[in-house]
Amino acid sequence: MGTTNERIARIIGAGTRAPSVHNTQPWSVQIHDERHLTVRADPSRQLRHCDPQGREMLISCGAFLMNLRVAAAHEGLDAHFQLAPDRRDPWLAARVTLNPLAAPGFFDASLYAAIMTRRTARGAAAVRPLDPADKELLRRAVDMEHAGVVFLDPRDATRGHLVSTMRRAEALAVRDRAPLAEERSWLGVSRERTDGVPVVAMGGWFDEPIVDAHAVVRDDADGARTFEGNATVAIITTLGDGPCNWLVAGQALERMLLVAATRGIQASFATRVLENPATRSELEDAFHLESRAQLLLRLRYGAGAPFTPRRDVDQVTGPAPVGYGVRRDSCPRTAARRKEPSMIDNTIGGGDPGAGRDTWTRGVVVGVDGSAEGYRAFDWALAVADRHHSLLTVSHAEPLPVGPTVPLPTYDRAPLHDRGDEILRTALARAGNRPPGAKDVEVSVSIGTPAAVLTALSEDVDLVVVGRRGSGGSAHALGSVSAATAARARGSVAVIPASTEGTRPKRVVVGVSFEHDLTTALTLAFSEARQCAAPVKLVHAVQPLTPLASQSGSAGTDELYRELQSLLDLWTARYPSVTATAEARRGEPAEVLLAQVTAADMLVVGGRRHSRLVGRLLGSVPDILLADATGAVVVAHASRLDPGPHSELS
């Protein structure tokens, strides 16, 4: 092996020292020449039951990429990464180009040394929380990778809620046999294996009947005690929740862990609470996170944890692995699809987007619980998906009762899938003749509360559809969650009352408020209107003036009319084929909008996401509209698209 190849081998070897979920080491490297590498996730090492999306797998690959960057800098090279989502190659993580290092700004010699000393602490409890100065160093490390981190100290008032949410996730997981068996195949492995976690590194808990690998530690003197103790808990977050975000989270994680190692800090991971979409959403809402939680760690001072084995460089290099198929599983998103640009992206920059840009590339999801209202929502969602050439996913969530007096059932996933198949068959029987080229309908079955599952889904699709006043066989019918989903969603949500007439709106009415960004609502409204050959009406409610405001004259009102006309001119220029009008009326916004729509219309309003703590804001305009409108209501939350640095890092 020549000098260049030896250098690349050292760089890749450092990459393999990265942490990975259960030490699965789910990465593969293709060496094109002395300057170009391709890094892919290896789906043969995916935890298909615990991690059906591949989220944890790609986070692991992100940590691998961070080690590549540090090792390349140590070798005098700049590893320029292009995070590379590709629908034809869904596990492509990054294309890497190695150039001479122009400046040593990124490189810190201590980070390279930390690659070999960093290890996961699975055994001892924390003696004291992290010092403020060390927490600040870790925060900066995460910030450098365009991610966020929240620290929770032992005395933090919210720690109790965190622990209870973790316990709920563990209680749900222990009843699902397939994921437990999958984990056992990677934990407590023999010394001869070059992957997985050997017994010697398990911290003595492997034979204990626990669920989370790091939740409880056995102590001869004190008995079982919670590991949280005096540890500092860290939650790493990203703005979005797609493959690029997961790779970013992995790089932020590893940079933080390398910095931590230089300060004598070790980490352990709690994965259960983030693997379940319902408890993940609960955790995010409990801590008022506007970003998506990707990792939960416990940090402590210490040293001496055993190393876990690693595969040789020869075992991780070679041709790209095959078998990048999509699979249906219990995850709400039925396929690990790359996050495509949303429909909002199609009109940024002005001009007529063109008929082809009414395609909604990320898909439509409809929640169905087996009730008549749920199937009514399916009919509406299928028509929308067909009009916009979009994939439709039918989501069915099965909640489990959890409480001190309600025993958890032994939960077998097979009946859940059977129930999902039955719902899908019933729904498709209603579809009738579909247009040529219509995409297939998928089904996603999940364990969790319907509102939490649909909320988790909302960020990665163009539209979530849910019925109103459902009363089917499920204990949690859709009617009880439609308003909660619309209030908490991270994307657009359509609520379909049982009284809605037809599946193609005769008119699209948009509630205009100049206090909010209207791009999402207007894009959705005009896109749907063009596909339905329906007119658009912009309606702005002018609040009744107080006596003091009346004395100041009508200048403010005249300005509002001019703004409304300017808005109309802008969007009719973008969609010249759509007939649109605008009207301003005096009155309370909810009353004005309800007077303008019928059961055959679609009403579109902007929305602000509310935390689970406050729920719906009583008396808010969307809340009233969702309760009283007789036709479809779409609450279009502003898009949370990631900034440029997330797509290409160097």
C-alpha cells in the first residue's frame, strides 16, 4: 500500500472509531481515487425494528464523517463534504473531496487524540454535574455544526418530567418483542465479534430485566438506582428532521464528545424515548423545543470505560452495499425517504411557477381510525394527492393505556399490522377509478397517540389530513385529536368535517392577517385552486375601532386596503391562470371568515404552533374555525426549512 493509500486508510480508520447505535457501525466507504470518497449508510446493519427510518443509522454516519474531518486535518488535508440526498440512492450520506489544508482553523490536535480515547460510559453513576465552563465548551462545539443543545442539571425542575417520559417509552418498548430481540443480537456479544457491545463493556447490567440500556445501574450497596443521579442531561436538536439533519446531528454529537473527552467527560445514550414518535413529541413539547430532538445523553466526569471493538478498514471499504429498498414498518413515515423541497420552494423567486410545480413532492398523510369521519377524510386526501401527483400515506395509530392502575398489555405488532391492512383495504375500496399515473397508497401503523403521531409526521410532508368528530372503534377517535394536531403541527394540516361537500373545493378562501408570514398559506391556496380551476378569495377582517382609534381618522384603514390590493396583485402575477379577488370586512376575524365560506369551499388560514403545555389557545381564530366551519379548513403553519449550511459542510 503506497503512502497516499496509507494516509486514506488512517483517515477511514479514525472514522470507524465513531460511536454508533449499539455499535452497529452502519457505514460503508467507496474509495474512487486518492482525493475522492463516497460514504454511505449500510442498510444491512440497520436496526429495522428499533430504527425503521434509519434516523439513528444516519446519525451514526454523521459521527463517522466528523471523525473523517478531524483525521483528514491531522493528515494535512481538508475534507470537503457535500451531504448528498439522492432519491435513487437513499443511503448516500456524503461525497468527500480531500484537498490540501489551506489553514489550520478547523484542526485542533487534541480532538484527534480524543478520537482514540473517547468511549461510551455504561457503568458508573455521575458524582457531580458538569461545571458551567465545560458546558459552555460543549455548547460551542454543537453550535459549530449548526445544531442546538439543551442542558438539564440534576436540580432542574423539568428533570422529573423527563424521567417519567423516558419510563413511559421504556414501558411501551418492553412489550414489543421484535425490537427487543433485535437489540439482543447486538448487545452482550462474544469477544470474537468486531461489532456490537461485548459483555465486558455492558457495565454489569446486561442480565438485569431492564429496557433502556443505560436507564438503571446495579449497585451492590445501594441496590438499583437511577442512572440520572447527578449526571448532566443533554438534548441535541436540529431545525428539521430529515436525512441531512440526522447527518448534521451526528457530526454535532461527535464534535461535542471529542471536546468532552479532552475535559475528562464521558457520555451514555438514552435512545428509547426518541425512537417512539409519541414520547419524542412529548419530550419536545415539555421543553418547548422549536427544533427536533435527535439525541439524549447523560454526561459525567470519569475515565476507564471499556472500549468496544471496531471493524478493520478493509471491512468498511469497497463497493456500495445493495438493497436500498423502502419497507413498511411501525414508524409513522413508512419509508426512509429523503426530504424533498416542499411546495413552498416552488414559488420562491416570483414568476408563474408553471403547472408542473403544483406537484407536492413530499407527500400527503391522512389519519384514519376506522370511523366514517376517518374514511371521509381519506376520500378528501386521496383526491388532493391525485391532483398534486403526490404519494398518499394512510396513518393508523394505536394508543396504549399507561397509568398506575392500568396494566400494559403484552403487545404484539402483528395484529397492529393486520388492522392497518384492513383499514387500507377498506379505504382503497372507496377510491374507485383513479387518474392515470396516480401514485400508490401506502399504510403506516404506529404505537402511540394519534395526535402525537400525526404531529411528528407533519414536518416532513406537504399536508396532513384528519377528520373531525370521528367516533369509530378506536378509543381515541380522530375527532378528539384534529384540533390538537392542527395546533401543534410543524406543517400544514387540513381538518375535514363530516359536513364537507365533495372532494374538490368550488372556491378557496384565504384568511389574510398582515401580522404573519402568508407565504405558506397563499402557496397552498393558489396551488390547490389552479388544480381545481377554482377561484381564490382573499378576506381580511378589519377589527372594530375603539373610540380613541376612530378619532385618529381612516388613514390606517386605507393603508390596509392598499396592502391587501398589493398582496392580490403579487399572487395573481405568480398564478395568472387563477381568478382571484380580495375583500376587507369589518368584524371579528373568525366571524367574518365563517360568513364567507360554505361546506363546498376550502378555507385556508395561517397558524402558529402551540406547545403541548398550553395546547390550543382558547378563542384563537383557527380554534373557532376548526370547531364551527362546515367545510375543509387548512391551517398552514410557516415552513421550517433549514438554512444553507446544513446542506453542505466543509
